[in-house]
Amino acid sequence: MKGSPVPTGEGSPGASVATSTSPGLRPPTRRGTELVMLAFAAGIVTLALILVELNQERSLSLRILWLGLAYLGLFACAHLAVRRWAPYADPAILPCVALLNGLGLVVIHRIDLALEGAPSADGTTVWDPVAFKQVIWTAIGLVLFAATLKFLSDHRTLARFGYTFGLIGLVALMLPGVLPGFIAPEINGAKIWLRIGPLSIQPGEFAKVLLMVFFAAFLVSKRDLFTIAGRRFLGMDLPRARDLGPLFAAWGVAVAVMVLQKDLGSSLLFFGIVLVLLYVATERAAWVVLGIGLFSGGAIIAWKLFTHVQQRVANWQDPIGRYDVFGGGYQISQSLFGLATGGIGGAGLGAGRPEMIPERNTDFIAAVIGEELGFVGLAAVLLIYMVLALRGLRGAISVRDSFGKLLGGGLAFALCFQVFIIVGGVTNLIPMTGITAPFLSYGGSSLLANYILIALLLRISAAARAPQKAPKPKPQQPAIADQHTVMVERPK
Amino acid sequence: MNTPLRRVGMAMMVMIVLLLGNATWVQVINADEWRKNSLNRRVLLDEYARKRGLITVADGTVIADVKETTDRLRYLRVYNNGPVYAQVAGYLSVTYGTSGMERVENDLLNGSDDRLLARRVSALITGRDPVGGNVQLTLDAKVQQVAYDQLTAKGFTGSVVAMKPGTGEILAMVSTPSYDPNRLASHDSNEQQAAWKALTAPDNGNPLINRATQGLYPPGSTYKVVVAAAALADGKNKDAQYTAAGTINLPGTSNAPFPNFNGQPCGPGQTVSMETALAKSCNTAFGEMAGQVGKSKLTTQSNKFGFNNDDLRVPLAVETSSLGAIPDEAALYQSGIGQRDVRVTPLQNAMVAATIANGGKRMQPYLVSKILGPDLKSIEDTKPDDVDTAMSSANAGVLRDMMIQSEVNTGGEGRLSNIQVASKTGTAEVGGSSEESRNKAPHAWYIAFAPAQKPEIAIAVIVENGGDRGLGATGGKVAAPIGRAVMNAYLVGR
């Protein structure tokens, strides 16, 4: 890293290694920057809301004020939580999330307006506005976010509970697939929900984060095992057969998810995350090649065996041609029609026809944004995601401990990969697989899980930027390969 | 670990760039394909939200109007006197799209045409709703009405096309059976579906088709005027002599008879003049005439009248009239009397009559006289366009005189008392073999123009399958009275 050993004044030598600020001064927290950017995001979101109201020819009612104020208040609280519990966190991450979440709220509200009075699919005319519910979910998400920051003062604590998290995550991931239909109903072809009373939750969203913690902890503790080379093949060092265990286990889980829950998106997301974690931990591309080979094999077999996989692929190849087929290209076609009609500049917020796009406020919300805000708006949203993921990755790169690097890298990649899978599906770049667009889509589970994810990223970035409290006992740091054993050791 | 992390960062950027690239493809480069897809109802709904332009006929009578509604589609298309104009004006249906003028002038009517750009911009600035431009047709309300009444009075299936020979303006274009486009334009989707189902039922005579431009029929004896024109161009005159035999064998065959109507000889002698042969519509003489002229010159002459024109737009698209392959001499004889594989649209046959009437100059037929902005100011006037010289004016005069004789020889009712008419009838056999054709009622044709010396209207009339006369139908008995009534409506009382 940036070694500038000029220890003078009161600053410790370690601090100058950790941060790029000049020694002797506390590095700036940049919380002021965050606040300004949050205010900017709030401005954009409020403007978007007003546009929707104007385009829908509604008077600016009190309800709007409610939504706007709720939004401002929530993120002001989130900002205060960061200021208090993670003062050195990356200043760009929270504003990006706030902008995405706010835009999502506006679009969900806009879709509510479009559906008012229109008959729903089952012929009833019950209007069920969900924007307010999403505000509540946002509030709960931010509470979780703040709680995570408060109670997790050091992300390395998580590594201690790696196996516990792994077990809970695995159970959560598999639960809807194995439970009977009355508690885990099949909705839109996917069996990924748990219904408890009036609540529907998607445990897979939380499993995503839990399993990432597990894999990061596991890989850091067993890291040297994976770097032992097996045979050389085609210029690559293949891992030894016995070390392939975790990869095969992950592959098995991914296939099980694909088969039992018919959830191609989660399966792909999960497997992609494991691959990236393996690659980062071992620094060896062989894992990626091997993993992609395994997944492709599994996917081809699934494609041969299961009609729901075949349908997705056929719909991807020719959405318009399969427009009238049951389970065919209708959804993708409508999405493409919306996107194409939006064109470069879009129809304008509130001036499009999102009611024609199916699953408009969950999986296909990117299509609504593309229709109303045009290519310009969609590109902006994608770039916000990119900034968000890259800032998360930046924290992972500059944090000192391996577990933090691995977890941060995995979380950032997960966010970006999820965006790729869903937006790629909506724009027909890849076959459509139903997962949510982080922070945009309506849905509590996704929002809560992603707020925890963001809290972890902020925690890691805070660790990366904060000055170290106490000087480390010199002269010698342990060799980097041994470092992890110190980290995961339970304190006396 | 930082190197692989940086590579993961690269991978993330690649993913976002891929998404951006694909979004560019979907929303910008290839957007038109999906935007204009007929399954994409957004564009249609947007069009409905705009006040669509009107379609009027020559005297300003509105045939396609708009009415404001309170439902989701803000404007309802209303067709006045719908069935009379149905195939020309077409329909505008949320479910079934558009046809006719509604289709070909859609951009103008819905206001998206580039010629309305300035007005759109001003509407944007002033905050008024943009509105479409108007289309004024060349149709003459009275002629159109008479033509429609004549065809429908006896329940005929057929078509009438009337043109102004000097300009190519289409005065009437009727196709029956017709339908009421208002049902398809309804905002009630059940009503639309019921109407569509009825209109497309197999035993309903296919009313949606515009027989004037899309119906291809054997022209029968009406084609003899084209053969005569070819012979005149080839240096023959009206006194050129041809066989008068009642029946001849087709060339190259020993036992394939080629008879006159009822097998009657054309005259007392061995031969007969071209003039008499046309007046009496003798098949044997015209078979021989076609044989002498030859395939090449006959094709050239036909093309000069407008055959084999693949992209004729009036601006409704017109099916291509053609002679067929004519593989041998026998086929050439049969083609000479408008049978075998010769196929023409009623519009094409009206063009033949109009071209002769216009001294051999073929005018481009057209239906739109002008397009008007929403403020009723003219944006574009159609100018008459003479596209080809089919005949010398001398030969056209000779042919006109022969057609006057033909009219004199033609029976049927409704002869015009004070107006001289030049005409040719046709009784086109339907079906391939003669066995088949004897059991199927023939199509009755009548092409004509009047007044013969100073033509103001040229027409083509076809009544499918004998009309009300069945096997005994002839062009003179069934089609001629309709044609005469239509010409009379235009010429008398003006």
C-alpha cells in the first residue's frame, strides 16, 4: 500500500500507512460532503415527484408532502447514524443509495397512480397503492442499517460467526424450496417466498448476505489450502481435487435453487458471488474457468430437463415471436416496447404507460424508468449503481484485513451482478430471470437485506479510512499469510 | 488480494458498459422496430389522445370525423355514410389497426407527419393539444353514392371506378359488399371484436377488401380495346380484315375449339373488319389479331396502359395487373380476348378507358386532391401527372370511334339519351377449363367514357359472377346499366 513512513508529531506511524492524509492531522471524515450530496439527491427526488404529479394532472396533495418529508427525514436520520457510528465511512455510498431508493419510491408511486381505477389481472378493481408501504419498508431498512452500524463496530467480528451465518443462510436459501405450498407458495413460477400471516418474505435476499459472510470467513481461514497447486493443465494450475469441495457444494446449492425454486436469477447470482470470492481469495483464474464450466454444464442440463428454463431461453431469443404463447415473450415484449417508445429522452415521468408492462414495480421497474426517463435516465441509474459498487469495492481494496477485503469485494460485486442480471433480463441482453433491482424495486425483503449490505460496505470503508487508534506493536507485522489466524481468533 | 479485486472492479464496469450498450441498442438504434410494432399499443394510444384530422370528399363533405369522448381514448372516429366510403377511407381500430386512407395517410392524420412539424412546435409552445392534418379526396359525393346504390340495389358483389380522363382524379371508387367502419372504430372492444368476426367470416364476401384496387379479375372482352390499340400501333387501321369464322382451332392444336360468343360467325363473309369485330366482340378475330401482333408488342402496349406497374399508389396500394406468362401461340390467342392468365384490377381497366378518352395520354390516377393543415390551410395540392403516352392521339380517336360503335351494339338498359358514349363490354369466364367455366356465372364488365367527343368521365364496372343473371349474364346486361347511371350522375345536372 501507500507506505509513507514519516512519523512525526502526535500521529502514529500506523495512521500514515492506513490513510493518505498527512500525518499529525485527523483525516477528514467527509460527512459534510455526504450531507450535501444527500441534499442534492433529495432535490432530484422531490423534483421527480413533482414532475409525476404534474404529468398526471394532479394537484400537489398533502400525501405528496408526506412522502417527500418522510424521505428527507429518513435519510437525515441515516446520515446522523453514519456520522455517529461510522464517521469515516465513504461519503458517496449513502447518497447513491438515497437517490436510488428515492427514485424507486417515486416510480412506485407513479405506478400506483397509473393503476388507479384500472382493472387488475384477475378482473377486480381493488386499487392497492404500495408506495406508502415501501416508505415503511425503507424506514425499517434504515433502522436495520443504523443498528448494524451501531452494534457492529468492527466488521471482523462477523468472521467469528461465519459458520453460524453459513448454516442460517443455507437454511434460509433452501427453505421455500422444500416447504409445502401453503407456507411457501409458488408465485409467478418461482418458489422463493415464505408467507407468515400477512407478511411475505423472501429469505433468499437475506441468505445472500449471510452466505457471503460465511464464504469470506471460510475462505480467509482456509486460504492457503486453495492456493496449493494441483496439476498444470493448459497453462493453468488446477486446484487439487480435494480442495474442490466448497466449489462443488456451492454448485450443488445453485442447482438445487434452480430446480427446487425455479429461481434462475438467484441461482446465477449466488454462484457468481461464490466464484468471485474464490477468485479474490486465491488470486487464481483457474477457479473462475472451472466454475463457469461447471455452471454452464449445470445450466445446459437444466435447460434440457426443465421447461421453465427452456421457456426463458426461447423468450430471450424471440420475445415478439412468442408474444402469444402461454408463459412466452409477452413480458419481455412489453418491456422492449416500453423501452423503445421511451427512446433517448423518455416520455417524461408520469407521461408514459407503465401500466402496460407486467411486474412493473418489481422485476421490470427498470423498464418503467427506461420508458419514462428514456435512455438518458436508465443510463444515469446504471451509472449510479456503478459508482455505488465501485465505491464499495474501493473500501474493500483499501481496508487492511483479508476478511474485510473479501467481504467488501463480494458485497460490491453482488450488488453490481444483481443489477446486471435484472437489467440485462429486462432489456433482453440475457434471458429474463426474476430478481429485484436493488433499492428500486418494491419489496421489503430485498430492501432490508440490501440496507444491511450497504451498512456492511460502509463499515468496511470506515475501517479503511479511519485513523488507527493505537500504534501496532512494532517491529514486525506477521507474514501476510498468517495474518488471518490472528483475526479470527476468539479474544480471551 | 488487491489485484483480483481490481479485476473484479473491471468486470463490474464491463457489466455496466454491456448494459449501457444494450440499452442503446434497444432504446436508440433499433428502437423503431419495437416502437412501431403493431403489438405495441402505446403509439396507438398516443395517437388517440391527439385530435385526428378529417377526411373529406371533393365538395368538403366530411366522411371521417372525430368526436370527443369521456373515456380513456379521448377521441372517437366517426364515419359519415360509412359503407359508401368504407374501402377508400378505411377504418381506425384500436384492436385491428388501420386500413385504406386511414393507413396510408396515417402520419398526416395523426399529426406526426414532417409537413406538420412547424404546427407541432407551435402547439408545444402555446400548450394547445397537437392535432392532425386533413385529407381532401377527389371523390365526387354524388357519383360515389350512385355507384354504391347501383351495386347494392341488387346485392351485387363488384366494384365501380370512375376517373376524370384529363387529370386522373378518381371520382368514384366503390367496392361491394361493404361494411360500416364505425363498428370497428368503436371504443367498446366487444363491439369491435363482434364486427371483426362478422366481417372476416368466410361466407361474408370479404367486405374488408377494396376490390377496386385489390381485386384481380380476367378482363374478358374489355381487353380487346388494348389488343386493338396494339394492332393500330402496329400499322393496322380500323378496316384491317380478320377471320369471321364462328369457331377456329387454337393454333398448335388439332381439337381445341376457340369459339365466338354462342359460336356465331362474326359476319356474312370470310373476313370482318377490326371495327366490326370490336363492335360485335368477336373472339376469333381478336385471337387472330393478338397472334399477329405478337406477345412482345401486346405486352408493350399493355404496359403503356399501366400493366405490370408494381408500385402504383393512388396512394392506396394497387395490385399489379398483368398478362401472365403466355407460353405459346394458343395462350396468346386466349390472352387476346382477356382470358387465360390476364388479370386486371377495376382501377386498371378504368385507366384503359381514361387513357383512350384522353387521346392516348395516361394520367396518374389519384385519390387525394390536397392535404390541409389543422387550420384548413392547404399544405400540398396534388398536380395532375401524365405518366406515359399509350397511343397516338389519331389512333386514340380511331379506337374511340370503334368504341362508340360498340356502345351502339351493346344491349342493356339505361342508355344515355343525349350523350354519346364510347364503351366496351366484357363477359369474363371464370375458372380454368371450359367445363368448369360453363357451370360458373361469368364476371360482367363494362368500361366506358362520355361524352365520347369531349370525355369528362371514364369508368370501369365489374359485377362478379353474373350478378342477378347467373349463367346468362353478359357485360351489357348486368354491368352496362350501372356504368351508364354513374356517368349520367356526373354529366347531367352539373
